[in-house]
Amino acid sequence: EAGVTQFPSHSVIEKGQTVTLRCDPISGHDNLYWYRRVMGKEIKFLLHFVKESKQDESGMPNNRFLAERTGGTYSTLKVQPAELEDSGVYFCASSHNRLGELFFGEGSRLTVL
Amino acid sequence: DQQVKQNSPSLSVQEGRISILNCDYTNSMFDYFLWYKKYPAEGPTFLISISSIKDKNEDGRFTVFLNKSAKHLSLHIVPSQPGDSAVYFCAASANSGGGADGLTFGKGTHLIIQP
């Protein structure tokens, strides 16, 4: 069974540009989460989808971040325009139900210059 | 305001000995706790969890202890093996409500197992 996959693994962009990160959760997992880890700090929650609906987006930093999950399958996280402080590793995770363990992808490293 | 704290950024333990990783939390609404292990360039992988109704959960070489009154949990690994060298994240959730849906993570502890 394929795990959570994320693309790209690493993206380097200039300040002001746009980047879109993609996450394919484990098939059948209704719950999809985005997290971010900045500069060796804690892994911070961004938002949670249940199928195609945003269940909780309280962790989204600001309106430069837009997450979608069309059809309740894969999800995208767009940063527009990117700022220097957006640099970090963006992890996607999925789970079958809301409780219990999350399965994480390998992360997408974003570097904003 | 960190709700989950791992005060040791790194820990070095000799192979075969016991590794003890500590975690403190401040949010009394947390009722489910997890430990994740992370290798470089990989995503975190689930290791072990414990519900607040228990004070101990064991899985092979890994045991998690929870002290609710002290808002403290610890992960014991015995015996420690070279493959255990990784960053360990403590995480908590308030499944019965009162917080964001997602897990709240600590900053991680880098465990180094020395031969």
C-alpha cells in the first residue's frame, strides 16, 4: 500500500513568487492534515481536511496560504506571494479517523530566497 | 507559548543502555499523547501512544509513561540500539475537544546511540 506522497520534495523560489505543494494521502483516508516545521522548531499544525471540507484551519499563518482538497482526494497548499519566513518543511499527513496515529509524508522543503 | 515541551534538544546514550526521553505539557485538555520518530529527510513515523486514562503503555522495547498530575510523559527505550538514533517528537491532542484538530508537537529530542 502506498504511503503519503508529497511533491515536490524541495522547492527553491524567490520572495514574491508562488509555490504549490501537493499531497496524495493514503487511499481511503478521509482525514488530511498539513503541518510545517520551521528551522528545527516544533512541527506546527496548519489545517485539517475531512474529505473535501476544511475541518479546522486555525493554524494557517495568514491569507497568503491557500489549501484545497478537490474531490476529497489529493490536496494542494499554495503560498502566494511567498515570504522569507515561509521557508521550512511542509508535512502532509493522513489518517483513517480523526483519533489516533497520523501517517506522514516525507515533507516538501521550501526555501524562499 | 509552547504547550508541549521537550527540554532536551539532544541525548546521547550508549548502545544497550536505557534511553529516557522526557516531555512536559501545559494544556490540561490534552487527553491523548503520541511519540513520533523521525530520520533525516523523512517524515515522522508513529511509534507509540497513550491515552490519558492509562499511565503506562508498552510495545516491545518501547514504553511510554504518563503522569497526569505532573503533566509529564516519558518514553523509555530499552535496550537502545544504533537504529534508534533519530529525532523523537512528543505530540498531544485534545480529542474530546478544546483545541485544534491537529496534534501539538514538541521541538523534538535528537537521540544519539553510541556504540
